[in-house]
Amino acid sequence: MWEDPIVAEVHRTREKLAAQFNFDVSAFFADLRKRQAALGGRLVHPKKRAEPTAEADRGRHSGSPESTSSEATPAA
């Protein structure tokens, strides 16, 4: 069976990290929180997603019957 090298690397890394914290999820996340706090303002915080404007949606194919796009009308 074919093995994806990226998935295999993720699995190896997971096992390595789990073993480092004696397979204790609480200890792993405590360390993760400590590392996160040390980074301070260097982390990117998710912003609230803005509602799409009519201008931003212009030209997108909605697939609705009201659409005037040639993609929405079936070929005759």
C-alpha cells in the first residue's frame, strides 16, 4: 500500500511529542500554553470575518436561478 510521506512525517512527529510528555495530553498542552505565552505579540490573532459586500461578490457564480451568468443557464 502507498504511504504518503507527509502523513508519515506527521505521525512520527506526533509520536515523538507524545513520548516527550509521557503521553500526557495535559502536560503537552501546558507546555504549549507556556510556549505561546513566551511568543507574546508575535502570534497572529484571528480577526472576525467581515460580511461579504455586494462588490466583493460581484462576478461570483452563485448557481441561483436569478443569476445572469452563462454558467447558470443550461446549454440548449
